[in-house]
Amino acid sequence: MKKLLILGGGTAGTMMLNKLNGVLDANDWQITIVDQFETHYYQPGFLFIPFGIYSKKDVVKPKRDYFPTGTNVVMSEIDKIEPNENRVLLKNNQVLTYDVLIIATGSKISPDEIEGLKDELWFKNIFDFYTIEGACALAGFFKNWQGGKLVLNIAEMPIKCPVAPLEFVFLADWYFTERGIRDKVEIHFVTPLPGAFTKPKASSILGDFLDKKNIKLTSEFSIAKVDNENKKIISWDEKEVPFDVLVSIPPNMGDEAIARSGMGDEFNFIPTNKHTLQSDNYKNIFIIGDATNLPSSKAGSVAHFEADILFENILSYINGEPLRASFDGHANCFIESGFGKGILIDFNYDTEPLPGKFPLPGVGPFSLLEETKMNHYGKVMFRWMYWNQLLTGKELPIESNMSMAGKRG
Amino acid sequence: MSELTLARDADGNLANKADWNEEAALMLAKEEGIELLNERRWVVINFMRKVFEEKGDAPSIRRLTKESGINTKELYELFPGGPAKKAAKIAGLPKPKGCI
Ligand SMILES: Cc1cc2nc3c(=O)[nH]c(=O)nc-3n(C[C@H](O)[C@H](O)[C@H](O)COP(=O)(O)OP(=O)(O)OC[C@H]3O[C@@H](n4cnc5c(N)ncnc54)[C@H](O)[C@@H]3O)c2cc1C
């Protein structure tokens, strides 16, 4: 009996499990999945919690509901991987061996990396919304807030879902307008990037949206520390931005288990072949989702496209064939922009987000890099698709590799 | 040698790594508002080139801080504005891919 082991039962791990289960012969292969927590969080939903649109109950389901029967499920923290021994040590003292390993341990925020961030004001005037705890605490704060300086700061790139911070300030503009206190709230977007987003065309168009919505942009700001006493953030080159409430996107890093295994880079992300998703260093290890070091966005949609490619390559690997399927870096992100509208971007390693139309059979075209109601429905629909189609490994009506159809160059 | 003779990429970095030498480095530094390449700056530039040689990409600030022996504060003093981006340019390398 051969063993296929999946580390991490989040978005990517669950998808791979569902795709491989039933395809690998159950007489030859045993599939095991390991995770430390029983609850699956729909992370894209965290964005809506601070504004009272979703609450915790809207974003949680038991992980096991999405694991097919017959799967060997182990609930324990992973201590470390020993890639030369083909085995994984767990915190519950279990040792798991494998023939093929899929690592899908994701990424998470590390507020401790920034001096003064997780200090006196943490969860009083400083919040994150990349965790369920942060998002809920911020919802509580906003409910009674009467206005002042709202600063959103991205500490360092790369971060997962790089559009989420922009969506956050767009939604804040809408939320405080609805509450009738928009004139009392100064919204300030502070980023280490040279503009609103990572890619030039989208950055300029999204920058215009910030302007239009009266959101102040400070670019090339690399945070060194937070001054809790005087409520300001200070950059390495000593620029200062004062805040009444700071919404921070702390550095995003891979899990410490990756560092303990000696398998990660300076962010604990794992060196991965950007086309085949095979580990650069070990032939029987594959990596998917936020845990990779790929120069693509870290997003659920990206993990989904990767899953189609990885599924084929795992089968090829098992059959002793060359890895033929090639990932192109495809990302497809709905950007919620407030007032019931949204913006859509679609891009890959080589093609930056472009304006135009995005065809979707049966649902109709979405507009790229434009604010429309249809794009908002796309975002709303994503949650349903996530639980009902994406996680279960079903085919979505979107190609895994990017298409130029409808795009204007 | 003048600026005109060296081919550039879309970011204004050298298009051909082979065009790089100490003289080119100084010229690129001046474009970035850095008048002098002192010993500390060379530590960073040489580290950038070494990592690029090994990994095919210039290092992030986090990696620079961790491994070059120069802390973040000093990196920003040596290369005001954007250490990783500026030092990569002066080292004759393409802009770090790092962030998406
Ligand atoms: C606020 C926010 C908004 C977002 N919006 C969008 C969006 O609109 N669209 C989109 O496509 N994506 C979005 N994303 C990104 C998306 O949620 C992630 O990219 C996706 O979940 C990554 O999947 P993953 O499987 O790689 O990691 P995860 O889903 O995070 O799963 C990792 C799993 O590994 C487990 N694990 C890690 N380390 C260990 C260990 N040592 N031992 C045991 N278990 C371990 C964790 O418990 C977890 O279950 C958003 C993310 C956030 C935070």
C-alpha cells in the first residue's frame, strides 16, 4: 500500500484531497490529510466582518464535512517534515511516512515581526482583519466609533490576497457614508509599493478609484515600528503617519513548521517550480497554495487553478511519466468596491491585469478593471462557489490557464 | 562609457548583466541620487549579486537584513527610499520579482 500525505486541510489541501480521492485506486493508495484545527474558515469573508456584512457564523464550517469518507484524517499540529527520510513528525508524537507528499500549509500573519505592533494598543486601536479574531474585534470597534483617522497599513509584500487591503478601504468609504459620518473619517492607505497595486496598469486605475473615493494614498512607506504612546506608525526612513485606528496587514509568512524543517526561504515559503509545482529540492514533494514561493498572487482562486495542474502532475508522477501540466500564474480576483459594486482583475505571470471583458459561460461577461454591479454579484457568488464547488474539487467554468479573450492590450 | 550606450529594461535597470562593472555601478548609483559607493554599500551590492547568481532573483529586504550582515535601518540609510530595488539596480540586476 502506497501513501499519499497531504499537510494542511485548508483551501488547497481540501481541493487536492477531493480531486485525488476516487481517482487513485483505493487498493494501492492510502490518502492521509493532517491539520491542526477542526474548523474551516472562508477567509475571503473576513473582509466583510468589520463592516457588519458577515458575522463569524457566515464564514465557518467543519473541515471534516469536506473530507470524503474513507480518508485518514489526523488532527494534530505538524512539528516538522524530514524530507530525506520521507516522513513527517507530528506534535502528538505520531510519525507519518509517505511516498508522495503535498504541502498545503498556507500562510498567516506575523504581527510580532513589527516592533510595537502587538503591544498596548493591539485590539484596542490596532487591528488586523486577516484573522477571525482580528476581524471580529474590529467590527466591535467600528460599531461605536465616531470618526477620526483610519489608517490602513501593509507592512511588507508579499501578502495573501493583495487586493483585500484596497477592498477594505473601499468598503470603509461606503460603510462610513451609510453611517452618515464619512465627513468625520479620514481614510488613509499606506503601502510599501510604489502605487495602489503591484502591477502598473491596474495600479494606476485602482489609484484613480482611491482618489475618486477621497482616500489618501501614501506609497513607498516601509514600516519600522508603531509608536503606541503617540499613536503613529514610523517608517525606516523616519516618515510618520498618525492614526486613531490602525488596520494593519502584518507580514505574511509560511508556517513555522516549514522553518523547523529547514525547507523555507526568509518568509518560510517553500521553493517550488513555478510551472510544475514540484519542490525544487525533492522530487516526491509538491507544494500548492499560499505555502509556495511562486511569483503569483496568494489567493484561493490561484490555489484552485494550481489544483487542476497539480492533479495532472501528481498522476503523471505516480505513473512515472514526465510532468506535463504547466501552471501559468493565473489569478482572477473580484475586488469589492463598495455601494454594491465591484471590480474584476484577471492576470498571470506574463500578462498584467488589463481592461476589457471577461467572458463566463452561462453567467455573462464581467467587466475588467471597471466598477459594476455585476462584478459585485461575482464576489457574492464566490462564497457559494467556494463551499459548493471549489472545495469539493468540482470543475469551475473558468480555464486554469489565463485566456486573452475580451482583454484590451 | 555613457548612459546611452547601456541597454535598459522597462524598469530602467540594465538589460544585459554583462554590461555591468564598477564604473557602471557608480553611474547607476548617481541616477538613484547616491554619489558615492562606500565600503558598506559595496557589501550590499556584492551580496545582491551573489544571491542573484545562486537563485536567479535579487533578494528581498527581509533576506538582506537576515543574511547580508547589515540591518534594515542602515540599509535604508545606505539606499534611501528602497534598498532592495535601488541596490538591485546599482548591482546591474533586474528589479526583484519578490512582490506580487
Ligand atoms: C482577508 C482575506 C481576504 C481574502 N480574499 C480572497 C478573495 O477574495 N479571493 C481569493 O481567491 N482569495 C482570497 N483570500 C486568500 C485565500 O483565503 C487564501 O489564498 C487561501 O485560503 C489559501 O489556501 P491554502 O490552502 O494555501 O491555505 P489555508 O487555506 O490557509 O490552509 C492552510 C491550512 O494548513 C493548516 N496548517 C498550517 N500549518 C500547520 C501545522 N504546523 N500543523 C497543522 N496544520 C497546519 C492550517 O490550519 C490551515 O487549515 C483572502 C484571504 C484573506 C485573509
